[in-house]
Amino acid sequence: MGKKKLQQNVQGFVPTRVLQNTARIMIPFYRAIAFNRKYAQRWSKAVVTTDLDEMVRLLTKVSPKAKGLSIGSNGIGYFVGFPVMNPQLEFSNGTTIIPGTARFTFQTKVHRGIARAVLPFYCKLAMNRDFAMKLSKAVSNRNEKLVRCMVRSLVRTPALISVNMDLEGAGISLTFKYKSTKYIYRNLLFIDQV
């Protein structure tokens, strides 16, 4: 499928139920990363070595409802894919260093900081249908100002340097820069081609 065709298919954002389901499944994972150092270290090692079997084991251990979801790693980050109505697309959530700036690096301490920072946002998405619906509509309408305001009201770390909708398809990018690293990380929610 060409880029133009893909963009036509993802002009809207995902339905509220998909957004809320994604958040519900990812919350236990982000909690484990944020509050269990050994778990987070094992996850980082699996990301860097692109050990997808280990990533599946670790994710489903803390979030059994993630069983059967697609997981990917590029050695500098990871993505968990959720099905949507269109079988050629999936809704992805993950965290990665900006491509082209690192190779086979994924820092546990930074990932734990990001997980702690995004938890209130994902909890609000999961528990508050009106909030999730408003966010989905704002992304569909390309209302970056409203999306930025909604995210920043809940993700309050100074390490969050930007909230953008600069992805190829519909999505949100939370960009983090921690003083302890030279790398810039992004936590992403976006529609991707399968």
C-alpha cells in the first residue's frame, strides 16, 4: 500500500474503545517498568537484543490480556500492536529512542522515568471515557493544541520536551529528554501499517 493510500486510511484516529483498551492493557506494564527495577532491566535487555519471545513473556506476565498482541523491537525501542477494524492497520504503543541517533541502546533508568511520567495519562485514558473520546476526536481533527494541553495536564515531568502529532499517520508523540542521557526518547500512540 502506498503512502498516500495509507494516509487516506488513517486520517481519523482510533475509536475510543480501542484507545481505552490499549491504555488498560499497557497500565500494568508501565507500572512494572516504573516500580520493579529487575523487571525493567530484563525488558531493556530484551529490547536491545530484539528478543521478542522474552518481550512477549515479560509483557503477558504482568498484563495477561496482552496475549496474542504483536510486539516489535528495533534495538532502540519497542512497539505493542493492537488490532483495529482494518486488518492492514494496527494501533501501536511504545517507547523508542529517535531512530538514527543510537544503535542497540535502551536505558532502563530513562525508560522507568518515562513509565512513571506517563502512568497518570494512561490511567485517565483507561478510566475516563469522556477524556478518551475528547482525545481521540482532537487527534482526528488535528487539534494539536488541545492534544498538547490534555497530555501536559497529566504528564508533568520537566523531561517532557514536546507533545506533537508529527507522525506519518494519525498519532501522538510524547518526546522526553532526561539530563542523565544524551538520547531523546519518544512514547508513541499511533496507527501503523501491518
